[in-house]
Amino acid sequence: MRVCRVIGHVVASSKHPLLAGQKIMVVRPEDEASGALQVAVDGVQAGIGSKVLVVQSGAAGAEVTGAERPPCRSVIVGIIDEEAAA
Amino acid sequence: MKLAKVVGTVVLSQCIEPFRGQILHLTQDIDEHLEPMGEAEVCATWAALRERDAVIVEVAREACNAFDPPLPVDAAIVGKVDEIRLG
């Protein structure tokens, strides 16, 4: 799981049927200043600028799509309010 | 999942049975300036796309699930992007 920032979203009218209706957000890991643009299915209605938790897991993909075998593994599973290191 | 651009097509002269007739595209990741970066990757796709189309690529085991029956691939194009809106 990675802490990421939502930096945008993607408009994709043509996508896999199991992703139909899913909002896809552009996310950037907090520890990366640049690099390839990563996207994740939004399971929590995160807004642009939100700090979020992104999971790379087929089980998370199954949870948000309702499909047993989803074609996605990148999912925003939570919005982070606060982070504290002990 | 990541954003990429289609930069070509791959044609197999011989292949294992599940790949027969399967469309394969070469893609390259894109950066925040929407410019291609890094090395090209071969992705299976459910539809023929054109060069320079922006696409959503899923990798690893879940890429198989884009196909019915599942195709033994580790990268698949799962969406064609109309617009990328960066905030």
C-alpha cells in the first residue's frame, strides 16, 4: 500500500466493461517527485488534492468492481486525514 | 494501473494457442507532461487502437482478467483515454 496524492482524473469513454462507471484518478506516490503517470480506480470518491491510500491488489479490484476476477489491481481504498510516525 | 501511449503493434508469426488472433500493441508510459518515457512494453488489448492513442494499462496477474477466457499475459490495455485532466 502506498500513500499517494490525487493529481487529476481520466476521462475514458471506452474501457473494459468491468470498469464501466468507475472513476479513474491520476495519483502520484508521495515519495516520488516525477515519473510515469499512475492511475487507480476511486473507491472512496476522493477529490483532486486528496492524500489517499492506494492498494495494488486484485482483491481490492474485486471489491470496487463487484467482479470475481477484475481487470484492475490499483484502487484508492481510503482518504488519509492524518499520518503520525511514532 | 498506469497511463501510456500506443507506439506500435506487434505481430506474432508463431504463438501458443491463446495468443492466436490476439491484438498486441507496443506502449510507452507517459509522464506529467503527457510525453512518452521509459522503455516500450507489449500489451494485449481488447480492441485495435491507433498509434498515439492514450490508454490505461494494467499489469501483473489482473491483466489476464481483461479477457474471457483469461489470457496468459502480464500487461493489458483496459481503457482508451479521451482526456487527462491534471489539477
